[in-house]
Amino acid sequence: MALLEVQDLEIAVRTKGKLLPVVQGVSFDVDDNETLGIVGESGCGKSLTALAIMGLLGGTTVRITGGNIRFDGMDLLTLSDGERRSIMGNRMAMIFQEPMTSLNPVYRIGDQIIENIRQHQKMTNAQARDRAVELLSLVRIPNPSERVDSFPHQMSGGQRQRVMIAMALSCDPKLLIADEPTTALDVTVQKEVLDLMADLQTRMGTAIVLISHDLGVISETCDKVAVMYRGRVVEAAATENLFAELAHPYTRGLLNSIPVVDSDVDWLEAIPGRVPTLEEELTGCAFHPRCALVTKLCATSVPQETEYKPGHSVRCHFSGKVAP
Amino acid sequence: MLAYTAKRLLTLIPTLLAASILVFLFVHLIPGDPAAILLGDTATPEEVAQLSAEMGFDRPLHVQYFIWLGNVLQGDLGTSIFFRQPVLSVIGSGAETSILLASMTMIWIILIGLPIGILSATRQGTWIDQITSSGAMLAASIPTFWLGLYLIMIFSVTLGWFPSSGFPSLSDHGGITNLRYLLLPSLTLAAPNAALIVRLVRASMLDVSREDHVRTARAKGLHPTRVAIKHIFRNALIAVAAAFGFTFAALISEAVVTETVFSLPGIGRLVVQSILRRDYPVIQGVILVIVVLYMVVNLAVDLAYARLDPRVSLK
Amino acid sequence: MNTLIFFQTAFAGRRLATLGFLWLVMITVAALAAPLIAPFDPLEIDPVGRLAEPGWPNLFGTDHFGRDTFSRAVYGARMTVIIGTGSVAVALLAGGLIGMISAYFTRLGHFLMRCVDVLMAFPALLMALALITLLERSVFNTILVIGIVYATTTARILYGMTLKLRGEVFVDAAVCSGAGHFSILFRHILPNLVSPLLVQASFIFAFAQLQAAALDFLGLGLPPEVPSWGNMLSEERIYVTRAPWLLIYPGMLIVLSVFSMNLVGDALRDSIDPRFKDDIAGV
């Protein structure tokens, strides 16, 4: 049994009294020491999926309407709030897209890490502080025993993201969810942070769910990939299989919009149009208004998930015709 | 911190000087001979001539200002026409009542305003929130004197629980129990100001709760109450502290009315009575004292603000 | 037209604020048609019918001079509207002009705003008391004093808003097309300030009522013979135990009117341009 199993997850948003589905029938699983990449344009439901796993879907407007999330043998959706909180920040941790604002500006970073440690482990403040310094050196913050007393505003974006990683790792989580952890950072810092995460994974055996809109990042760091479009997984496979044969026209579009250094192509192909908004009623395949291969069938019937190759699933009526 | 305080004190001086000019001009804006105004109707021509020479009323205005400022800096705010005593000691005799009243009111504001504000914010959108936030707006719409009159009628006249007026000093017979004289006045004075704090706490907590770091706090698995207090309320306190100077000003204004309703021998009632008695030296003195006090409070607020928000540079 | 839409969105789904608005409309009608509504002369003294309980024909009873409280309350609405609109007009005109001009002509503005800072060092009622000492008790002077007190805060707020607008592209465009200072300030910038000014006006209106009532109570506001709600409370307060209705009616009228104005201001502020939201402090 895998560490994390998501089955037919459904999430809906309540607007003006109506429930609009934003995530539909999403399934995937992640093993120990494995990295799953979830990729898609903004608004495709990948962040909501991550927040749902973590238990951070807040308020009454967004909620899970169906499906299962199993973690380490537990059915997360049936746990009490207290049981759920004993997992959050402990065996399952999350880092966010906005390192500049994700730390509380009024507390020292050390105290924010200590708070996470002492929430879940019986430690004195001094012990937790030693642990925080150790974690900061683990994420390669220079001078950790001094920096532990810094305020967030005294650090750069990359350093703050490292602090977030240190905080997330403070209780040796089995699963780390990283929602666009490098999007807000400079390109050089991006690579450092990703390398750091990969390095820590090999040392600690943590499972990672990495969410990104950048197929390049995904291809370099993930063992397997799920491509999401408008609330559904449209293609999923092991990373090398996926990049060997792109079965879905959307995935192909995403890849074509990445600049390639040293290639002969001197123009980039963008996917025409945009992700349709929630309010727009859509029949058939959600991608059909933007798809080059669209037929009448695409506009009327939702493609079912089919096995394109063993271990490579896709939702497209014409998946065979896409491969180069 | 010390350097920052010194720097803020220095920036205060020009405003303080400008305000003192206005207070000085106050007496000159009243039509008539300033010396006669300051001495009242009963003064003899000799007395008027003597004060006129002392204050330099026959000399240019700026010279008069410096004479006056020199006196003020030595603690000489003139002599009350009505009490025939130095203005400073007249003001001093009202200080105990006013300071005790303000302190008790501040305690009420914190005890009532903060918890209700937190409750209202954490129950946002529920009936509790609707009742507390509309209730707070209603409380802020009640004239203080009207509320005071009804509290007197209910708790003093009908139930007889509390004295209705006056305040013997703490050093008089009764000692600390004399504070019961200030219970109704301080509650009256606290009501509209606590209401303002409720709305302020609610609004700034809702602002903070939308910030990213609150999600981080929840991701740690912290109990919602801990998130609400340690992460949302603590940060909202920065905005609340910034508005505290405003609360203090409102308090001073309303204390004038409250002290009059409850016949408290404080500085507020002294102003009103002095206006009715045309005791101009006292009016001038009280205004000066309150303006200085208000500026000191604002400075304290700034310093508290700097302590609450580490992002404010103290250099 | 824009203002109408602004009002519509502001009050949609806000029952309490809508009720508040309707109450203010009633007050305005009562103020305009006071002689038609009031059954008696508000100043007519009746030594025989003193301190009559509420009933017929004196709906709200009579005061210690035997004057009809209901009629005085209706005429009091007139004072409420006059004091409120008057103070708002003074505050917005004086404060608005100082604020806008300060933000536009920066060197002069710097000096003017320092002056405003100095005036703001005087707590509101204290400043009103100091001014009132210099003046006689009259309707005009009460309006003037309260208006001046709130002109300072208005100047501050308008200063901030105009500064923000001055940096916008449409102002640059106006400058490029050769518009003069006057035209930029009043034809291009001012129209963008209408809705925040409306919000500010509603809060000043509410504060002005409370300040005017407080001045009346202290015996330093309107002349005692003027039938205002504050004066009614001030004059009859010694009868609070013998004739409680003398205080209940005018007091409730003040509370309801101030509360309504605050509700309206709150509703308007919530639908205002988010750029200006933080600038206006209300209740």
C-alpha cells in the first residue's frame, strides 16, 4: 500500500448558492522516497488538491465533496479535527509558494520553527532551539546559531524558503507537499532550493508532492508526473515514460511553451486561449476549445481515462494521434 | 531604542512650539485688553497696569510670546481669576480624579473591547459577529452624557448601588473604596471607546487572517484558538496600537462631558466651568497641559508600535 | 448616474443599513415639513400643562415649561439636519480644498500639512471648546466650530487620496494635453474623489451630531431657546426621575440618527474603491 493514496477526489466551490466543481475524479498515489509532480496552468485545481490533502481547505466556500484521501493507512477525511492536526506539520508538512509572506513578520524565525517542533514533540525550549539551529544548518543557512534569532524581514526570499523547508522538516515528516516552492524565487536560487529538497529526500526518505506550472522543473526532479487541466488529471505516467511519448495534446502544448537553449527553433508555441473560468459551462473534453485536434466528439463527450501504455494513463479521445 | 526615542522627541519640538503659539494667541483673540481679560472684571486699574507691564502687553507680540513661554517653562501658567490661585495648582487639584478616571476607563476598554473584538472576528459571519459588531456601532452612537444620566438613574437612584456624583480623594476617609465613585463614570466613558476598539480589533484581525503566514501557522497543526491569538490577534495588535492615540483623544473629549454629568472634580469639568466663569487663564492652562499630554501619548504610541512590529526600524 | 449605482451596490443585501437610510430620509422629511407635522408651536409655554405624561394631544408629553415635546422633537430634526449638513459643508470645503491643494502644490502643501498636524494636536471637543469660548452661542457658530474641527481630519485624508491620484496615468495624460492646474484638480481629480468624500461626509455627519449634542449639554452649543435634541436633554435633565420621557425621546432620536448615519457610512465605505478604503476611519 502506498504512503498517500488519493482516490476520485472531488472539490467544489460555493458561489452564489451554487456548488461548482473545481476538482473532479482526481486519483494518484505516492510511495515513500518518491516524488510526484503535479503540473498544470494556474486555475487547474492543483493547489486546491494539495490543500485538501494537507487539510487546509478553509472556510465554508471550498470543500471536499467526494472521494478518499488515505495517508499511512488512515482515512484522512474521517479523522476528527484534533487527530488531523496531530498529523499536520508532523508526519505531513507543506511549503508554500510565497516565501516572502509565509512567515509571521513579528516572530523570530527560530521561534517559529520551535513552535512547530514543540507542537508535536515533548521537548524543552532549549532542546527545540538546538534542533532549530541544526535544521537551519541542514537547509544550508549560513551562521545558523545567529540567524535563528533573525526576523523574516532580515532575510532574502531564498533564505526564507529554506526556513520554510527547515520548519516543514522539523518533525521528520513522511510526506512533504511543496506548492510551487520556487516560483517566486530567482532562477539561480530556484535550482538551489530544488537541489536541497532532492538532497534531503535521499537522506530522509521523505515522499514529496511537488506542484508546479513548470514542466522543466518537474522533469528534473520528479519520479512520476500527473498533468492536470481544469480539475482533472489528463495524463499521468512515470517521468521518463511521459517525456518519451506525450499522449495528451495539452501536455504537448505545455512542453512546447518551454524555451529550449541551443535549439534551432527561434519561436515559442503558446497554447491558444486560456483555462476556462469556473462559471463557463463546458461540455465534452474541457480542453477542446483550445485543442488543435478537436472534433465533434470532443465537444460532446468527456473522454474516459484510458491506458495508453502500461503505467501511462491519459484522458483523450485521440491520444494515439498526438505522439510525434 | 534610546536613540529612536530621542529622535522622536526632537521631531516633537516644532509641533509643540507651533501649538504653544496657538495657545498663546488664544487670549489675544478675545476682544479687549489682554491684561484685563486675564485678571477678570474685579481687577483694579493698578493691577491691570502691573500685569500688563509684567507680561509685556505694550511690547510687540513675539516679545510677549517669549515672555509667556519663559513663564510657562518655569511652571507659571498665570493666576486663576475665580480661585485666585496659580493655574498650575488649580489644574493639579483636578489631576487625581482625571488620571484615576482615565486609568479605570482604559482598563474597561481593554477588558471589554479586546475580548469582544476577538470573538467577533473569530466568529465572522455568524449571528454572534452580527450582534457584536452592530452592537458596537450602536454603542459608539450613544451620547456619553445620555448614557451617564441613565446609569445614574438605574444604579444610583433606583437601585442605590453606587454613588451618583462627586469623588472624594483616595487620601480621604474611605481610601481605596472611594474608587466606587468612579465605577459608573468610567463605564460610561469606556462604552463608546470600547466599541471603537471592538470594531478596530475585528477589522484588523480579519485583514491579518487573510495573510499567508496564518496558513503556515495552521499547517503546523496548531489549535485554531492558538492561531487566532498568537498569530492573528498578535499581528492585528500593531494596527490597534497605531489607533490608540485616537482613542486617547476621544477619551479626553468625552471625559469633559462625563465629569460634568457625574460632577467629578476633574480637569474636564474644570474646563467647562472655567469657560462659563470666563476664567481665561485656567482655560488657556488646561488646553496647554492637555495638548502636551496628548503629544506625549502619541509619542508613547509610536514607541509601542515600534516594539510591536520588528519591521519598524529603530535607527 | 455613477453615484446612483454606487448607492445601489452599497445597500444591496444590507437590511440594517437600508433601514438606517430610510430613517434618515424620514428625519429629512420631518425637518423640511416641520411646521406641517408639529401639532403645536415648539416654543409655546403652557404653565398649566407642565410635565404632562405622553398621551393625547401631547404624544411625547410636555416639558417643565409645558412645551409640547413631540413638536420640539420635530423641530429638533430640523436642527439636526442643519447642523449636520452645515458642519459637513464647512469640513469638506475647507478641509477638502486644503488637502487637495497641498497634495498638488507640494511646497505649499508641506507647510499647510504641518499646520494641519499642529491643529490635530488638539483633541476634537477641546478644540471646539476653545473656539466656542471666543464666539457667541449661535447656530452659525456651532456649525463653524464643528466644521473646523473636522476640517483637519478631512484635509489629511484628502491629501493622501489626491497624492495617490496624482500619480495615476490619467493625470499625466491631462497634463500632456495641456490642461491647467485648475482643470486638473477640479475636472480630472475631483470626480474620482466623489465617492470617498461621500463616505467621509456620512461619518462627519454622525460625529457632528454627537459633538453638537455634547456642546448643547455643556451649555456651550446652540442658544438655549433653540429646540434641538441636545438642548432638550440638557434642559430637562434634572427631571430625569420625575419625567423620564423627557430624556428618552430626544436621546433615542439622537442615537437612532447617529447609528443610521454610521450604518450608511459603513455600507458606502465597503463598496468604495479599495484604493481609498484604508484612508477613511469611521466608527
